[in-house]
Amino acid sequence: MELEQVQREMQVRTCDKCPYYLKRSGYCALLAVKVSDVRKPPCVEGSGNSSEAEPASTIVTQSHPVVSGATPIALPIEPVQQAPAQAKIAQSAQVVQAPASYSIEIPEQQLLELGSFDYVSTGIPELDAALGGGFIRGKTYLVAGETGAGKTIFSVQFLLTGALQYNEPGVYVAVDEPTEQLLKGLKRFGWDVTELVRKRMLSFLDMRPHFSKIYLREERRKIEPRFVIEGILNHVKKVKAKRLVIDPIAPLIYGGTQEDVLYVREFLRELVFAIERMETVTTVMTSEVPTGSKLLSRFGVEEFLASGILVLGLEDIGGNAVRVLYVRKARWAPAKPVKFIFDIEAGKGIVIKGLYSALRGALNP
């Protein structure tokens, strides 16, 4: 028998000199047992039982006959430098059943019931016309621009239009500015929203206390995204809101390193999907970009998740600083590639004054 041959050929009766001893795992491949002491080879002691055998997911078998009474055991795969050339490793393979089809056909009846989109007004008639009717209800839109471009005015105007003209409650999530300061600023601007707040047509959710230390990584790790999303959604459902503003989005998902960016991208994706699953809440997120930058967002994922992007900015035409607004992206809308000139008027908000091309042509004939 092979066991007897091994015993005869071993001049130094220790396992570390045996070609069947797997040093890394401490197993005897011949007897299929674990060796507790290399100075006491199980083949010399005659312990051919498998009481010490430990099962694993991969089976190692030998081309030589197995000693009677020894049971093959599962061993981890590892290179065996001194094993016989004929030794084979048999791996258990799990058969994966392929699905019948990766495509799902939409029933004809369901297609007939889809109908057309329902639109909500942005609060700016000229912009509604450019978008083919306004924002698509239940979708998310990104309003990007540098400091002072009018992002907050646009956002509040969007909420006021819904509350005053369409009887649609709105929620303003303040992330960067204290709610008290915001309300004082709106009143000074000519928008006294006290009565709308009392009637629950407008509500302001102050998230700033939770994110005051968001720029500190250790503090940021203590914030559970799921609770943030649930907090916003619960408030939206509580007031039966149809319009939502998050101003701005960056501090809510702030990240610095590559690891942080991956984290906040997933967080933002969950936030947008959770809101859009409600199907009736139209959302505006604002994103501040550095002056002169061509970026539309801080993390580069907001614009891909949003159904539309509006860009607000300041430009110089003939030595005159003018405010401009244009549609950068409008999913499922025949948006015209036009740029508007606008003013911010107290008590009114954003008022379109004309086309950028017309003013530029008049000032630079």
C-alpha cells in the first residue's frame, strides 16, 4: 500500500519532510486529516481516522488510492510545491440558471393608460412655455448658479406659485441658512408668508442644526442618511405637500475625498428615488457653483439624476451686468435652446425682460 511505501521512504519521520503535508493549512493530503504536531506524523502513529477533518467548500482529491478508513475532506485551495504532478483539484461548481429573458414587455393596456405628462408651473410664464408646459409633476429639477444668481428667489417663487395659484402646499428645506433669517429676508423682499405658514400651505423645515458640523468628517459619519431621508419624507406627507425645495443640496450631501463622494452620490440617489416614488411631489434642488466655473453641481451626479437643469448667472454685455437664465436640460420636453434676460423685482421675484440674443444684438450692433 502507498501508506506503507511512504513510511519506508521517510528517513526523517516528520511531516514537514513529507510531500503530502500542506504546510500552510496543516493538513495531510494523503490521509485527509489535520496534523496537530509535525513531529508526530499520523501515518506513523497509524491514526488514519478523519476525526480531525474540517470540511470546506473545495474538495482536494489525489490520483493515488485513499487509505482504507480515511474519508476525503474539504481543503482550501493553495499551491502545493512538492505534490505529485498527477494530483488534481476538483472544485465544486454551482450551476446558475439563466433567466428566460432580461426584458419585460409592457402590456398594451398599460401603454394605453399611461397618457401624457402632468405639468406644474415654475412661476415664470416664459419659462413654462420654453419647457413645453412647466415642470413634469413628480420629477426633480436642479437649479444651478453662482452666488447671488437668484436661486433662492426662484425656489420660493416656485413654492408661492403653487400655494397661491394652485392650492398646492409646499415645503422648503433650509440647509444653509437659519429659517428665522430666511423668513425675515422674504418679508423684507415683499413676500410676507406668515399667513401661508399659518394655513399650512407653506412650511419651512430647518435642517441646518443637524448639518452645522457636516464639514467635519467624524461628525458627518454620525449622520444616518436613512433618517435624513425619512425626516424629509415624513414632513412632506404630514403637510400633504405637492412641491418641495431643498436649498442648497450640497451641504446635505457634502463630501471631500473620493470615498466621501461615492458615499454622497449613493445618498443623493436614494433621496431622489425616494421622493419620486411618491409621484406627486415636484422637487427643486439648488446647487451653488463657483463663479466662472462650467460645473453644474459639486459632485457631478445631481445633473444626471435630475429631470431638468436650469442655469442662472450673471454676464457682462457691453459693460453692463445682466442676469441670465437658460434651460440646460429638460428630459421629455421640447425645450428651446434660448437664454433669457431677467430682473429680480421686490414682491414679484424673477421677471423675464427678453431674450439674451436680442439685448446682445442691440448693445453690440
